[in-house]
Amino acid sequence: MSLMLGQYLRQFGQKLVRRKPQFREEPESSETHPPNTLDLVVIGLDNMLGAGIYILIGGVAKYVAGPAIILFLLVASLTTVLSGLCYVELAAGVERPGTVYFISYVTMGQLYAFISGWNLLLYLIIATACIAQAWSSTFDSLIGNHISEALGGTFSLQMPSFLASFPDFLALGLVLLLTGLLALRVYESTLIYKVFTGLNILVLSFIIVSGFIKGDLHNWKLMEQGHQLAAAGSGDAYSLGLRSSGRFGPFAFDAILRGAATCFYAFVGFAGIVSAGSKASRLQWSMPLAVVISFFICFLVCFGVSAALTLMVPYYLIQLESPLPQAFICVGWDSAKYVVAVGTLCILLYSLLSIMFIMAQLTYAMAEDGLLFRGLAWIPAPTDARTIMIRTTNACIIVRTVAPTGTPIMAVLVPGTLAAVMALLFDFTDLVVLMSFHSLLAYFLVTFSVLVLRCQRAQNGSQEKTEEETETNPEVEGGPLESEPEAGISGILKSLWFPPSTIPTWKSGRIVYGCASLLVLLLIILSLILYRWSSQVFSGDPVLTTVAVLLLLLITGVTVIIWRQPQNPSTLPFRVPAMPAVFLVSTSVNIYLMIQMTTRTWAQFGIWMATGFAIYFGYGIRHSLEENNDQQPAASTSKT
């Protein structure tokens, strides 16, 4: 009985870590020249300088940061650069880089891929709802706020506290309209891409220049009396709750950390660089340089826009959903309001269409792999089908028939409808915070994957067999006395400090995986202690200070053990330097900032993950494409 249970658990665990085979579609004919660093920078800026700037800056500056938002943007950009470089290394080992979901499936296995893909799907749905609400608010401000006043007066007393104050029917209609257009195969063209990219740059440049011309430096030196008068005049009681002494940074330290966590959404979009950079001529330099340069330019633009906004408008008077057009009214430049509003509407519409297209592609990919319901991958009446040959890593040839011209209707309609409902009912601020939460989680998953994969043995059948024989038969070389293992804790510590092999083995890979997981757990405990009892820890409380010091010592020891383990000698186009230290710094920041999120954000994320695990363990693990591929050879063998 115990033997059968152990065999069942082993098979179940193998399903969770089953990897997707890499393949290239052949022939791959492309007459375009390979992208250089400048091309990748342009692609990165187009992905980064999108809706995040128009959505985040107003709310963070008003409720969390004040004029000090520029410092939070700096913290968020530096931390995100580390995760971006880790993503470059993670994608460098994949023949056809794509989304985080695909790369995770190829490198880490099925369960890890589902978690990454399911969270990415959540991010895309929330981003769709959030951008639709921002578009609705900008349009409403352009026509005099008549829509919000009418809806607020009708529904404000009837909505539950955990939802928005009134339903946003305009955002609902916009998402449903674009969902229908995507279902009818209305896609973006290269001309539209260039036009909206140029328009985005013009609008942002106009805002920055206008802000420094029309702005007033006094808005960065507001004192407490000015806060009280402004709050009394605006009726904004909440804005006084977290202020300390005013001036450049008017909020308390805990609000500063929440602001840094929220600002992470402004720097998402480096995945486009990795996808396009797989064909670059100088792969080892083009992608990492493009990531760093794109982040630097994006920070400068975010810095300029946030500085211009807080110079033009006292931060407590910023309108949350439509901050930039309203700022020009405060400086007496009403005509510029319409120019900025129209440009903002166009850019948000373009970002919305792009995100919804990616959302449909991800849903289709996960459904086609069987991790989501296969009905979501249904393509009606496919025409122009073509047959391709897929060469797997095991030198097997698989023939598949695909229909590239068909539209996965359900993959467009289902997530689009869900995003429309969220845009209708959920509060704008909650959506922004939940988006930033996902960004932090995604960055953690990427750095964790890079650290674990570096210390795993090569995926080579003959080499694996040799290593297994060596590890299970240590008495092959040497006499009986030499083969006796050192007993006790000292022998275990010696083997951890001086690994017996210079290349990764199954044992060293498990050690790194376990130590990395333990390191994450220790960082979570330390972050919780610093978040709840930071004043007691730094004031010298004997119990809490001792616990914090012990946790720091354990974190240091576990990091050293990871550093001493052998790494895969295979050459990659790019490798992140000082990897254990980069993982420690990035993970510490990400975990600590995630803990700053509200209980409502954690509850919403928990409900989404519980739903995802129910789908995966109830359906996906039994209907995945890899599961069916494993069963087919077994069935054919039994027949023969």
C-alpha cells in the first residue's frame, strides 16, 4: 500500500514539473534585418510609455507620495531593472522567447507555468479594466463631468463598500466594443503603431515642457496650514490622515513604501524587448543594453511628467482618474486641456487594444496547451490550414496542423467580458494596487527561476544517467575506508561548503531549490516583523531584535550555501552578474513591498489564485497537451 502511494505521489509530482518541449517552426523566412539595440529600445519604450504614466501618477502623488513621487519612481525603476535583466537571462536559454508563461513552461515546468500564466492573465484583465476606467474618466472630464455626476447621484448610496461608488457604464461599453472588434479580427497595423507611438511622445513632451513653464515651485514647499485649508476647501478628509510636516515629502514612511510598490506598474513592458531581441545580431549585448536604456529613458519621462504635474497643481487638488488634462485648468490654460485630453484618449485606446489582443493570445495559448478549458481555444470554421513539423528536444518529429487565419472567439470574449464587468463595478484605486501587486509577484517569479535554473544539471539524457549512477554508487572509486561518509552535522556542512562536483548534479540542484525556497520564507518572516514592529526592533526590544538578528544570520548563511553550489557551465548569450546577491536584493524589496499592500488586495489575489488552482487541479493537470502526448506512446506500445 505504501509502495503504491509513493509511486502515485512520484507520478503526480512528475506531472507538476513536466516541461514543454522547445521547437521552431520551419521554414522561417524573414527578409527583415535583425533588430539592433536602437530598434529594441524603441520597442521597449513603446511598451513602457503607455497607460502606466497616465494612470499611476495622479493617484500616487495625491494620496501616497506628494511631490516626492519622483523618488519612488527611482526606487521602482532600479529594482525593476534587476528583474528585467533576470528576464533576459531566463529567455536567453529558450529557442523562441515569448511570454513569461511560455518561458516558464519550457524551463520550470507545468505548475510553475500555470501560476505565471494565470497571474499574467489577471494582470491583463485588470489592466484592461483600469485603462477603460481611465479613458472613461478622461472623456467625462472633457465634457464637463456630466456622466459621473449623473451616475454618482443615482447609485452612490446603493453600491457596496468594496465596490466603486457608482458603476462605470462607459468603461463597460468601451471594453465590450473592443472585444467585439477583436472577435471580428480587427487588428493593429504597422501604420497605427507608428502613429500612436509618435503621438504618445508628442503628448508627453508637451506636458513636461508646459509643466516646467507654467509650474510653481511653491507647490513643492507647502506647509501644514496650506494642507488644512486645502482639505477643508476640497472636503478631502482622507488626505490629512497620513501627512506629517508637509513640504516635499508630506506623508509618513509607511505611505512612502506603498507608493514605491504602486509605482512598479509604470515600468512594465520589457517583455517586448526580449521577444523581439531573440533575433538580434548581437544578442549578448543588445537585449541587456536595450533593457537598461529603456528603463533609464522611461524613468526620465516619468520623472518629467510627475514633476510637471506636481509643479502645476498642489498634489491634494490632483484629480485621480484624469490628472493631466485637469492640471492645465489649474494653471489657467484651458485650451491645452483639450489637446492633452484628446491625445490621452487616443493613447489609452491604443494601449487598451494592444493589451486586449495580448490577453486573447495568452488565453488561447493556455487553452491550447490544455491548462485552461479547451473550449477557449475554439476557432470557428478554420480556413487556410497549414501543416508544420515540430522538432522536439528528444529528436522526435511531431506533425501538427494549425489554422493561423482563424480567430479564437472564446479566448477573446471570455476574458474581455470579465474585464468589462471589473471595469463596471470595481474601484479604480483597487485595480491599480492589484496591478502593482501582480508586477511585484511576477518580478519575484522571474528572479527565482533564474537562480534555480542556473544550478540545475543539464537536460541531457546520457549525462543525467551518468550523474545518477555516480550519485547512487559512490563506492565505485576508492576503498571501503575512503567511501565512508563523514557523520554528523560537520560532514553535512562540509559537503555544502565544498560540493563534491564542479558541475550541477541532481543533488546540488535540489539543495539550491530548497535553499532558495527557505530563503524566501525567511525573508517573508523578517519583512512581516519589520512591517508590524519596526519601531520596537530598531529601538532595541530584546525579543524582536534578537529574532531579527537571527533571521539575518540565517538569511546570510543560506545565501552563502547557494553561492557555493556549482552553476551550469553552459554558455548563454547573457548572464546576470552576482546572481545570489541580485536575487537576495530583488526578492527582499519585492516581498517587503508586497506586504505593504492592503488586506483587500491580498484577499482579491487569494480568491483569484484559489479559482486558478481549482481549474488546474480539477481540469488542467488531466487534460494538458503534455499529458496526452505521454499517454499516446504508451497506448501505442501496448497495442503492439
